[in-house]
Amino acid sequence: MADPQEAGRAASASDNLAPTSAGAPYQALYRRYRPQRFSDVKGQPHVTRALLNSVREGRVAHAYLFSGPRGTGKTSTARILAMALNCAAPVDGEPDGTCASCLAIKNGASMDVFELDAASNRKLDEMRDLLSRVALGTPGRWKVYIIDEVHQLTPDAASALLKTLEEPPSHVVFVLATTDPQRVLPTIVSRAQHFEFHLFSAEVLTALVEEVNQDAGLHLPPEVVQAAVRKARGSARDALSALDQLASAGEEAHQGDSVADLVDALGQRDVGAVLEAVARATSEGMGPRRLGTELVEHLRNAFLAAQAPSLAQVPGDAVAQLAGQASRLGLPLLVRTMEVVGQALVDMRDSVDPRVTLELALMRCASPDVGTSPAALLERIERLERQLAGAGPGLVAPPAPSTAPTAPTAATARQVASSAGTPTSAPGPSSSPATSAPAASQAAHRASGGPGPAQAKMALGAFLKERAAAPASSAAPPPPAGAPGPAQPATAAQPAPATQGAPQPAAALPGQGRATAQPGQRPTDVPDRDELTKAWGDHVLSRLSKPARLYLANGRFIEAGGGQPVLALPDRTVLERARNFLAEAQGALSAHFGRPVPLQLAVDPGVDVAGTPPEEAEHLDLDELAEAAPVPEVPLEERILQTFPGSLFQE
């Protein structure tokens, strides 16, 4: 005798796999290949195993809740459960598929199974009408109610379902299906056994689509099968629907290629290629919203292929290709594109032209210089890091330094000074090279890697003093021709005269090194004016005694020859009194810099020119000052009586 289970399986397979006859209407692939047994359900073994055991052992619950994404087999599993409960000859918990009850349930004509779509029958009156017939008997052993999209029931209808769901008649089983279990009332969830359906992996979908492709006689090439799997996003119904559509088209769809071309254009940072890919996709019938959705899904799979290959919803041979695209894009650009395009999909709801919104979003992703968001700046920084590491595209080697450097000109010094943030101006009648060259020299020194940030940062007080004294210093007239004056340091604005015919050493920008001191230059171990000004205002001046601070606080460091720092004081009277504290100032400077620092005192030339003669200036003689007599402390009561005569204190 033939095995009933094998006979039923053969009959079911023949019904599913037989091609549609010429006279019968065409049936979609996802309907023709709907599973008819628990063993036919793919990708959900945790659900089918539990249901099969409960039917075989007679421990059927009165209510089940099936939740999961669309196309994962929730309704089909509910129908298989109804067939197994009412089958006339079940075999090890499986329906045979050949009895009258199984055939009636399969054809949708059974009196034992009631299917209700809660999306269209969601009100209280409709639920009351359904529950009023729950207690009535049916020809089968079990009466099964399948309520699809149960989360869309109104609060009143869900409340009406609660009592019957908690204590239904002994022959009634409720199967609730939903794609959004968070919206189902917790009281309903607590009254049912909850089974969660998962999305199918790429391997399971590929095997399913290939099997249907062969059994249905479609004979589509492998690339079409992979396109159907990509479009499915883990849903078996979507995979078979996509396969049906591709089979009807008779050729491979190029929409997947358009998305891949768009991703490649983003990886090349080519805005023109990005716009061309968008135009090509829209000309093929893909709308902006769908293109954005497909792009986000593609980028997500690329992200998963690079970070967690087992989670990518693509066939195994496409994982390496997606991982390569993710590597070319880079993780920052990949994540930022998903965020920007996702926000563009939200903005398209109120956009006048959704295509323009998508194109602008893709332009910001392809050209980081256009975007000013933190994510765009982060992507630009990451691109620079990749280029420096030699891993990014477009790596340009820095130009090799010239073996024969030329002496810098005044324009070069001004350019370096402007890049360092120092304002410069062309020398004119009111400014001399002796005053403009030091500023450019110091800026070039800071820009060429002289002192570090801690040394180049000038104290606020010293900066204000120098800024206040700069106009007076620049207004000083140049010394007359032939008159002896302080030697000026050689700067970029004043190249040293060269003897014709003799080889001259290459000039260097000021601050690029302190080798052997030339005539008129500062020795290598003496701090420059910026270092002295910063140290004087931040550290040294506070360490001096009060009389020393009184006379030396108004001084400022100026450029002068002779190799020694010069502290310029307002006039000669202050200068004469400050000489008594010169040794103390030198000791404080030497202690701060850790080496001997000679110091000279001089009269500030700017004050002598613009101010009054030093002999006529009046100054305070500290030696003639005497401490005032102490003021006797007056009690509080007496001070109040002195302020308010006639007042009386009352205890």
C-alpha cells in the first residue's frame, strides 16, 4: 500500500508545478508555489517545529500570534495549521493534503476556517458580528479564525476581542497575524503564543527562486535570478513576484545596474556621472523616490557586506562585489550618503520636484566641498587621511624641494606673513623697511616651523603693548644718510648686497634656523623679540620685586643690533631709575630661559619723537613717599551715630 503522506505530497507537488493550461487563467507564482505543509515552509524552522509538535502531541493552544515582515509565511503557516487540525488522516502532525477538509481549505471553501482582514473589517460592529458566531459548531473538529493585520483593529474592536480571546470555546483556535506587533494591545499579546517570523537569507531565497525557475519552466539566466533576489529584500513573496515580472519582460532588468552605476559614480566623486546615472534610471521608469529607496538598500547591503557579510541580503557571489564598492566609497561617505538620501526621501513628501531634491542630495554626497555639515567635514578629513596613508585615490606626491634655493624677496615675505595671519602692507613714505621687515620676518619664522605653538602664542598684555607701540615705532624717521645707527638684521625685505662674480650663500627666511650668527644678527642662544615679549608678560615680570615692576612694566622689547635684547622705556628719568634693577631683570630672564640672557635698557624712540622732552616730564619719586598714618578704627555704633545724628539704639 502506498504511503498516504507520500501520495499527498506528490499530488500537491503536481498541482503546484504543473504549468497553467491554455484554458485556465494564469496564476501568479507566489500563489502557485504557496507551501502546503510545515515542511514546505522555508526559513522558519523555529515556528514550524513548535506547531508540528503541538499538533502531533495534541497540545494546541487556543490563540497564536504570528508577527514578522511581509512575505515571510505568516498567513500560509496559519492555513497549514488549520489544515493539520482538521485533516482526516494527518501523518506525524502534517496534513495529507488529499482529504476533503484539506482540499476545501486549500480552495478557500471550508466552513471550518474563517479569514478576516482587519485592515478593512476593523470596526466594533464587524468584530461583534464575527464573535457572535464563535460558539456555533462546524463540520470539522476545529474552528479556526485567521485575523490578518490585527494591529489595525480599532481600540473598541480590540477590546471586544479580548474576552473571547481569553476564554474561547474548546473547539475554537484564533490565529492573529501582524506586521507591526508593537501596535497590538499588550493584553492581546499576553493571551496568545507569540511566534516571530524572520526575513529569509539570501541563500534561502536564491535556492527558492532557482527551484521555481526550473520547476515552472522559465529557464531564466542566473543574473535574472540574482536580480529577483536583490529586489526581494528577504521576502519570499516579493522574490517570486519579481521573478514573475522578469519572466514576463523576457530580458534582464537594468534597474539594478542603474543603482550600481550610481554608486560607482559616488565612489569616483564625479557629480556629472551621478546626474547621468539619475537621468538614466528615471528614463527607465524608476521614479526618484524608488531610486532613492533602492540606493539606500543597496548601500545598506554594501555596508553589511563590508562589516558583517553574513547579514547582507544578497547572493554569496555578490557579497565580494558590494564589499569592493564599500571600500571604494569609504565608511564615512557610505554612512553619510545613507543619511543624506534618507533625509531626502523624507523631504520629497513636500517637494515640488522630488528629482531635484534627490539630485541635490547626491551632489552634496559626491562633492564634500559643497556640504558644510559635520558629516561632510568628517568625510573630507578622512579622505585626506587616506591620501596621506597612500590608500586613497588621487594621491599626489608633494613637490621635491629645490636644490638651489634663491633669496626670498619682499613679496615672498609679505605672502608668508599674510598666510600666518600677520597684516602686511607695502612700504610707503610713512613706513620703512626696518619696521615692516621684522613683522614679516617673525611671521615667516612662525610659518616655517620655528617656535612651537606654546612659544608662538603671544600673551594678551604683551600683544596689546606691542600693538599700541607699533604706530609710534613705524612713524620714526629713518636715520640720515651716512649717520651711524644701530645695525639692522638682514631680513627678506633687505637682502645682503652680493659681490659680483663671487658665489653667495643661499639666503634663508628668518627663523628657519639659528646657525652661526652673521654680523648684525642675533646670536643663536639669545631669544628673539616674540619669545622675550611673551615670557616677559606671562612669567618674568610677575617674579620681580615691586619697585622693579614699577619702573620696568612700561617697557617693551624692540629690535636692535649688537646681539642683546633691548627693553625700551618711556623716558630717560625712568631709564635712570630702572638701571638699579637691571641685574634683577637679567637674572629673572636667565632663570626662565635656562641660559644667560643679556639685557640692555634704552629710551623708546617712538616716545621721544612724539612725546614731550624727557626733562620736562614729571614723575613720581618713590623715595620721597612715606606711609600714611594708620586710621583709627571707629566702632560701628559710632559711625551710625555720626551718619544719622540724634539716632537712638534700642535693645
